[in-house]
Amino acid sequence: MKFEQYEYNICGHYLSAIINGDYSGLDDSEEAELNEFLDSAAEHGNGHWSVDSEEPDFCTDEVSGLLADCYECTYNVPVTIGV
């Protein structure tokens, strides 16, 4: 199976919500911000997330737009071939 991959830098603070659906560490504004980001990513299609880096890098978080310790993450959307 082939995947279309979309790469993002995401603050570690959001990963539990993205990977496990556990929003307990986020306040209401962070939850709304993350849901808006996830809705935007889902416009590529129904996919799944992977965390591609083991160590964070200090860069701009693509969820909040703020500088943070971010992990390289990929949104993987299956590609239908030969339909």
C-alpha cells in the first residue's frame, strides 16, 4: 500500500491528543487550536499520524505557530492505485 505523506513540526505537548486521543493535558483554547489543525490536515483524506523523530527540535510548532520543542510528524493518507 502506498501513502501520500504530509510532514509537520508539532510540539510534544499535543502528541498525546493526536496519537492517543487524550486531550487531558490541554486547556480549552489549545484543544480548539489542535482540532482546527487536525481538521485542516484531514482535508488531505482519511489518514493516520506517525512521529518520525525521537528527539525534539526547537522550531515553530505548526499547530500554534509558536516556538517550541517540536517533533517531526507525518500524516499518512492511503493512495488508491489503479481505480
